[in-house]
Amino acid sequence: MRREQTGPANFARDPDAFETFYRRHVDAVTRFLARREADPHLVADLTAEVFLAVLDSAHTYRPARGSEIAWLYGVARNTVPAQRRRTARESRAAGRIAGRRLLDADDILRLEERIDAESPGRLALEAMADLPNGDRALLELVAVDGLSPAEAAAALGIRQGTARVRLHRARRRIQRVPGVTEPIGGTK
């Protein structure tokens, strides 16, 4: 069996398959998270959490519903708000730095460079902040994260027709935002 054909469902039986999957997608997941968070420690922690969640939920991946990256972005979209809720609880109880691992200077520099490179994506996300949640989530995945509307629909667990309607509505609304002169992103 070729490793490129080994899907997430095989991770429990084949750690090498997971390593190959991780290496293939870690940069995309890190970029996804760097567009949403500006703290390099948090981006590193969330990246690790996404891949831990992948190990736990690998059996839920269905290739017919979308690509691996669309599925990963769905996992990451759930990881970010879960982390925010957890941080809020920890902040109230023990302060903001509880549980963070220390990064060396090279790790921080690399993550700061990644975060800087993703600043246009963060600006686009800020421009979308006032959109309804469903419209914003879809537009983020298509315009900022580069998924096709079909892949974004799969990541959000909605029908493709619903995705097309939301995407059209979101693009129309975002054009009215001051400073946005044309729709963000395009259809794949």
C-alpha cells in the first residue's frame, strides 16, 4: 500500500501514515491558525491540538465529503474557539500563561515571520467580523483559506447549494465595507 493513498482512518494502525499526513499538511494548518491568532506560542499550541484532534477523529474523515485539507480546516475551526473558551476559563482561575510550553528563539522567530506573512488574511478576517456567523465562516474558508466552495461546505457540514447562497450574500455585504473595493477571494 502506498503511503500517499493511506487516509486518516488508518492512523491508528500506521503511525508512519500519520507522520506523512502531518508533514503534508502542517504548513497549511499553521498558516490557517496564524491568520486567526497573532501569538506564536498559541499558534504552535493550536497546531499541535489540531493534529491531536485529528488522531482522535480520524475515523470521521469521509473522502467523498471533501479533501483532507477541507476536513483539517473543519477540525481547526473547532479547535480555535475551544481554545478561546479554555483560555478564558484559565485566565479567570490561574492567569493567561498557564500551560504554555516554552519555545526557543528560532521557533518564535519562525512563527513571528509566519504571523507577519498572514497579516493580510487577519485584515480580511477583521473586515468580515460583522457578517453573520455562517456567512463569515464560509467566506473565510473560501476567500482567506483558499478552499473551493464545495470544500468549504464540507468543512462546515452544510450543503453545497447553501454554501453558494451564503457565499454570494457574504461577498455582496463585504463590498459595502469601507476600504473593500472588490470581493475578497474568488470561486475555484
